[in-house]
Amino acid sequence: MSENTSDKPSPAQPENVPQSVPTTTGRTPKPIDRAVKIGFLIAVLVIGFFIWRGQKTEPTLGGWGTNLPLAMTQAKAGKAQVIVFFHHSPMSDDDTRMIKNSLDAEESRKAIAGKPYVKVSLDIEGNADIVKKYNIVSTPTVLLLDADGKEIRRLDKPGNHLDFYNKLLGLKTTE
């Protein structure tokens, strides 16, 4: 009688350790198959991140224009100063922080309400000539201009409403 050798482990193969695990299709996966799957997963995650980042909502500045020449004309007619906010598009985290903590803070809105200011929000990518003229090297940057376009003061770091009052508008307050 012949002995069935398929049930006994071979000397090169330890007992209870299969050499390869067949898949549901009956074939053994190759290392390249695994690399392709991992690569696909990474690609999906990266694409998903950029889709999520692109859909991130940006804060808005109600009542702020986007046309500096028009703002300058309005400032001359109304004997006003111009507040210009330079930012990236899409806005960076620092740009967003500047809006939330300074420009759009309730205290800041109250401070400039009814005062002679024309407000403009400009993305640096679409306004290269203005960025160059005012030497904007980083964002967020906020300028206070006179009606002729001359820079009075500059605020170039995210701060709070007190920075906005004291450093940019030249008001003196501690609240």
C-alpha cells in the first residue's frame, strides 16, 4: 500500500505553515498586486484630502469691496481712509484667523461702523500690481491708506481686535 505523502509536511516546509495563501480566485497574490492596491488607496486618500480642502468654506467680509481703484475714488469723494485686506485665494489659516479675530470681530465692526472708511479685500494672486506697489510680502496684511493711496499704517500678523484698533486704526483702547 502506498502512503499518501501530501498529508505529511515536507522537510523544507514546517508543519502547519502554508507556503502561500490562495485567494478566492484560486491564485496566489503577487507582491506587485499588493503594491498596486496600496498605491490606489494612497491615491484615493490624497485626492479625497484635496477635495475636502477645496470645499472648506472661507469666511466672508460683508460690506468689503474687491476693487481698489473704485475704493480710492469713493474715499476721495467721501474724504475717507481705505482699509485694504490682502489674503491668499483660497485663504490660508492665518488669513482666516485675521478675519475672525480682527476684521470681522464684533468689536472691530462696531469701531468702524459709521466712520469714514472704505473697506477692500484683495487676493494677492489676482492683484500682482497692487501687491508690488505696496510691497506685500506675506499674508495676511492689512493696510490703512489715505484717499490718495498713501500708506498710513500696516498690520501684517494675525492678531485680535485690539491690534486692529490700536496698531492699524490708531485708536487707543484696551477693551
